Amino acid sequence: GDSVTQMEGPVTLSEEAFLTINCTYTATGYPSLFWYVQYPGEGLQLLLKATKADDKGSNKGFEATYRKETTSFHLEKGSVQVSDSAVYFCALSDGNYGQNFVFGPGTRLSVLP
Amino acid sequence: DGGITQSPKYLFRKEGQNVTLSCEQNLNHDAMYWYRQDPGQGLRLIYYSQIVNDFQKGDIAEGYSVSREKKESFPLTVTSAQKNPTAFYLCASRPGTATNEKLFFGSGTQLSVL
């Protein structure tokens, strides 16, 4: 079945450091790919998405490119801030999976001043 | 403002008790979902509903029940059969079920066992 794998956390960075969180997926169809962010005690918010191969999603300085050849959707940001501290989830939506989402386990990011 | 409202924010369950978590949306979305989140883990699907009066079991439906009598409401009941109910519960919705449509989430309910 479909699955999403993320790099294990926690990830701790200093402010202004470069961020990469790896995400790879397995899907039987042609999924759309998403990154969600969760702040403590809250629900998930969409960060960015990409719906077809080679699409790049971007928002608030974060970027991710849909790589079909490597089945990957890695999240990057050039200069992180303390306010970026949160848990990040990679997810896919695949029409062959009952039109449902599959989430990765999440990666906790802590940014130190 | 449009959105998803979950209540209560915190809920405590006694042994053998059923409890119901509320989820209401005013986004006019057809599809609604319930997820369970355990500490340090991802989201697991409990139930989903693609249209009023219809719902399907997700990956971990045992010990839970739902109803979808109105488009805007999708309450989740945690029954006494659910032996380990302590978790953070998230309700979500989206306009339909096209693969490119994002999920909108509520702010969650933390359920604990007394």
C-alpha cells in the first residue's frame, strides 16, 4: 500500500541555518504531495503542495520539488527562524487509496536563537 | 470566518464511559475525516465520510463510532471498547476527494483517561 517515510528527528538548528527534511513516498497511483506544519497543541496547517512531477511548492521561504524519478519531496528552507520550530509532516493524497491522505510520522524541528 | 471547530479542547473519560467529540465545519465541504495522533507519531485515520449519511472505516476504527446526519457535522464517539483512548484527536475536511485538494484541520481535542 501507499506509505510516506520521513527523516527521523528531532532536528535542532541554529537560527539562520539551512534546513532539509527528507521525505520519500510509495504510491500505486499518481499522488499529490503535501507538507503540513503543526505547532504545539494545534491542528495541522498546509505549508505547501505539489500536484505533478517537477512541480515546486513554496510558501514562507520553504520549498519542495516533486521528484517522480526518486519518489521524493524534500522540504528545504535557506534560513530558519526560531518561529519555524514545529513538527513537519509529509503527506500524499492518492486516488487509488480511497481518496485519502497518508501521513509520514513527522519531524520535530527546534531552532535555537 | 470559515473553519473547523472541535470541542471540547480537553476531555477526560472514566472507565467504561462513552464520550463524544464534536466537529463542526462551515466550509461547505463534502468530505470529513477523523484522525488519531499519539505522541511522536503520525496521524492514523479512524473514520471518514465523503458525503452526508455515508461513512467508511479507516485504519483504526475499532472502539470508535461516527455519524454524518448533517453536512457540517461529523461527531466521533469513543466507546468503552477502545481500551487505550488517550490521544490527540484531529478532525479534518476538504471540498471533495480529488487528489489535489488539501485537508483543512481543526485545532484538536486531547482525550485522557481518568
